[in-house]
Amino acid sequence: MIKTLPAVSALAAAAVIGTATTSLAAPAKKRPQHPTVVLVHGAFADGSSWNLVTERLQILGHRVVVPANPLRGLAADSAYLGSVLETIEEPVVLVGHSYGGEVITNAAAAGPQVKALVYVAAIVPEKGESADDVLGAFPGSLLPGALDQASYPLADGERGTDLYVRPELFREVFAADVPEREAAVLAATQRPIDASALAARSENAAWHDLPSWYLVANDDRVIPPAAQRHMAERANAHVTEVDSSHAIPVAHPAAVTAVIEAAARSVTGR
């Protein structure tokens, strides 16, 4: 019996070492409980337009990323968003408002982590289609008559043209159901968009390959509701409608959050 003790001790030591090795091993990756939600603003807005939606999503447990859409041109804006998506490893629900819908439609085509698209009163282009094409095919938008323009310098020495909504018309056109003082702040902080962005033709249409959700704004004076329903139907999207102006993320954040959460549940299977 005494002679076997070293062997027993060696076996015990090996067991301890094995246990320690196992405990120190990297834990297996678990499927995230919530996908990351990336919120992309459109023209005449900035990331703060998502503040109320962001707060609600964070309370629900989501990681939220709100990149600053450059609004310099569809190809450049889509490439920038693509670079943001490259920094995210977990599944993504990609959300676009207004012109942001065009940007997510193009950027998602090169983002394998994107698992669902959510369009909020957004342009959902087919390949080869522009925002101007959509607005031209469906009458009723007050946007063209409310725009003003300003020249700005480009890096190559040429001049570009910025478009912005005239402040005195901003609430009527963009945010009719937002309180007057708040709409005045939105008008003052709006970010202009390069005119070329609205005429640029989409190079991709990621909604052909990804499940999509669409929130229609029934009182939209920027993108006619008929155009929104047409694009949603074409994309075979899950459709929700709300009586809202174009500024849905500000005016109806709970409705926006509910649609995003529905898309997120489809990703995680919850």
C-alpha cells in the first residue's frame, strides 16, 4: 500500500492540474441575448434624432450604436457605415430613417453580421433607383418646395451644393406633430445633405436577401405614405403604420422601438 502512494499522489495531482486547466480555458461564446442595434439618421437630421429610441432600447438591454451619417453622397455614406459595421462582431439589426434607408440598403450588402433591416419612413431603393426617382413617382411631397441650397468647398477645390429645409417651413414639412419649440430646435440643428446624394442611384438592394420591417408614417409630408407602402410591399417587409409626421423617431419613439424589438426577436429567436 505504501509503495502505491506516489502513484496515487501523481494521479491526484494530474486531476487537479486537469481541473485547473479546464477552469482557465476560455469559455465558449454564447449567442448574444440581444443583437446590437445600429441607428442611421437621414437628411436634415443628426444622431440626436434617435435619442428617445436609444434610451428605450438600452433599457431593454440592447447595445446601441448611432453613427453620424456624413450626408456627403450615397456611395461615401454607405462606405462609412460599412466601416462602422466592421467594428461590430455580434449580430446587427440595422435601422434607417428617411435617406438613411438608402444608406443601410447599400451598406448591409457587404455586412455579414447584419441580420435584419428596419426602415422608418425611409427610402428603400431597388438597385439602380434613387431617392429622386421615388419622390418623382409618387406626388404629394412638400420637400422640394421647402428646400434651400448653399455652396460649400470640396477637398479638390471644386464646389458642392448643400440642401437644407428652410427653418420657417421645417415643422410643417418635417415635424408637424412635434411641439413647436422642439421643432424649432430640430430646424436649427438640422444637417444639410449634398444634393448629389438624392440623385445617386443605389448600387445594392440588401432587402432582397434580408428580412425587413417597415414603419409607415401616415401623415408624412416628405415621403408620401403611398410611396412608403409601395416600397414596403416590394421588399416583402413586415409593415406597421402610425399616424405620424416624417419625424417618427422624435414624435413616436415607442412605436419605433416596438418595431425594432420585433426585428431583434426574430434574430435571437426569443
